[in-house]
Amino acid sequence: MLLSRPGVPSSGSRADLALGLARSLRALHDFAAADSKFVLAAALDSAGTTGETAAWERVREWEDQRTPREAAIVLRWARTRTRTPSLAAVMRVHEAVAWIRADSLASADSTLGGPGPEDARVFFWRGWVALAQGDSSRALPSFRRAWELDPWSYEGVRARELARLRVDATQGNPDARVRHTSRVALPAPSSARILDLVGFHDLSLDILRSCAMGESEARANGCVDALEAEGIYRVGHADIDRDLRLRFPPAFAGAVFRAADEESLSPAFIWTIMRLESGYNPAARSRAGALGLLQLIVPTASRLAGRPLSEDSLLDPGLNVRLGAMYLRRLVREFGDLRPASAAYNGGEEAVRRWIAARPRVDDLWVELIPYRETREYVKQTYAAMRRYEAVYEATPAR
């Protein structure tokens, strides 16, 4: 065979060839042949990144193609070949989840309890399994440690909620505990004012946004003030750390509060979707044709509005936020939980209906089992960022 021929220069090169062949066979849906080449690549580069990658890609195929018990066994095999601590933690969680799906909480508990680097995800699932076993006294220390290690990840936020720990918006941000006794604000750049005067309002706002993220505290404060005057930021200077205000701004506050009231949504939920979809840019356009702050497409927006809409109309912040909030509320009403609602916003309603049909109970395990990696991460980011918004601004929890 080519991969075992003496002329091939090194085990590393042969591992790369084996991994490439495995991927080609996978694309042809020859999973048995692909599996053998993933194993070969992992063996040829047992201490390198190619070997780790091959092991990881192999277990992902087993998760998709085999029973949870079979997947858990292969995950354990892969974990012994992993040298990267973060990847080892991910594999440990995946193995535990596979055991949970196989109705073996004891095996999941054993997997999570073994030696390894401290990781919030591992501690969260350790607490989750203990809680599922009815052992809250063992669950609480694990949840607390998950929260301490990564307080504003999905796992950290959920650990706090399940353990009912007291929230602090500055947790995980030591600098935020230092407060200035006086606040100095220099005027916003003159270029921003001049551009606004001659009609280039959008360029003026872009300069203010860039300035607000600048190195100078006093100049940044002045730019935040100017943005607040435009209704783009609404902040309490004495109470909220500048870094948090800039990372989680209450952008287009008037439009968001109106839409939130009309649709009985948390403003934090709308801001979070805005943050992930457009980065607060009202002129954002995606390659797929999604437009504006909440990245709406014309057909969906037209149905929501009950009339034909143009692309340009969706660049209006007020209209975009109103229609986006209307759509979010419909998703929340149908799916009953913010997590499948945000999954539908990203991955499509039909996909979420299939996932709920397969597993009706929406919980942390449901989130972990979302088949689309992008959507799974989107749901986690949405949930964690929304809770951060609520903590920073003491917003009403999502309804």
C-alpha cells in the first residue's frame, strides 16, 4: 500500500496522507474505510496535532453513526491520544454526554471524575450528573467551581442558575472592581462633528464607535457620551464599568425598548441577537441577503410586516428591530424556551422542530446535542451574553 511504502519520508507525512484519505472516504460516505484511515493517522502521529485531529474527527463520526455506548468507548480511546488540555476536556464532556444518552449516569460520573486539567465544562457536567443522580450536596461544589473558572460561558451561567449562586456582572473581570472616583470626558473628535454637520451621519457614528473603544479613558468617555446623545448607547456612568458598557452596549435603546414592550421580550434578548447577528451595525449585509441590525431577509420581513418591503427599508433600525422582535416572539411562543428559539433564528425552524421531535425535553443536554456546531455555539453564546446584559444593566429577565 502507498501509506506503508518505504519511499514515504516520515510518519508525520504518512499521517497527513492517511487523514486526507480518511476525509475523502468520508465524503464518499464510505464510513468503514474512512474509520480505518482515521485510526491509522492517529497511530502514525500519536504525539502530534495530525494524530489528535484524526482521533477527534473519528469520534465525531462515531457520535453521528453509532450508538451512544459505542461512541463513548471510542471517545475514551481518543482521549488517551490527546495531548492538548482543552481538547481533552472537550472529549471528556462528549464522552460523558454519550454515557448520559446511553442511560449510564454512573459511567458519565466516572468519566468526569477522573484526573485532568480544571475546566468549567467538565465541572458543569460533573454537577449536572450529580444533580440527575439526586445528589445536590455533591452537585453544588462542582457548579460553584464551573462558575468560578468561566463565569460568563454558557456552562458558567447555567452552573450559577442551577446552584442559585449570586451574580456579579464584573465576575471574571478583575479590573472592573476598580472604580474611578471622578469621571473625565474629553470632547468627541472634531472630525465626527464636522462629518455630521455636512450630512455624513453614518461616518460620524463610525468614528465615535471607534473612538469609544480607544486607549484614552477620557476620550472614550466623551465618545460614549456622544453616542448616548444619539440614542445608540444608554448607560449609567457611575455604576457600570466602561469595558462592560462598550462590550455590551444598550444600542438603539429607544427602538429596542419599544419593541421589547410590544412583544413582551427582554431587551437583553434583543440586544444579544443584535450583537451576534450584526455587531450593532444597522447597515450590515450578509452574503445570504440578510439585512440590518437583526439580519432579516426580505421575504420573512415582508410576511411579518404584512406588506412588501425593500432591502433599503430593512436598513432602518426602528423597522428592523420591530420586525426582528416580532419574529423572535413567534419563535419563543412556538418553542417555549429561549434556547430553541435562538437555535431556530440561526439554524432554521424546521431543523429545530426535528430536534424537538427527537428529544422533546429542552434542557442542557438538548443544547449539547444540537447537530449543527455553529447553531450549538450560537445558542450558548446567546444565552450567556443575554444573562451578561441582564447583569450589567439589571434588565428584566427574558419573558
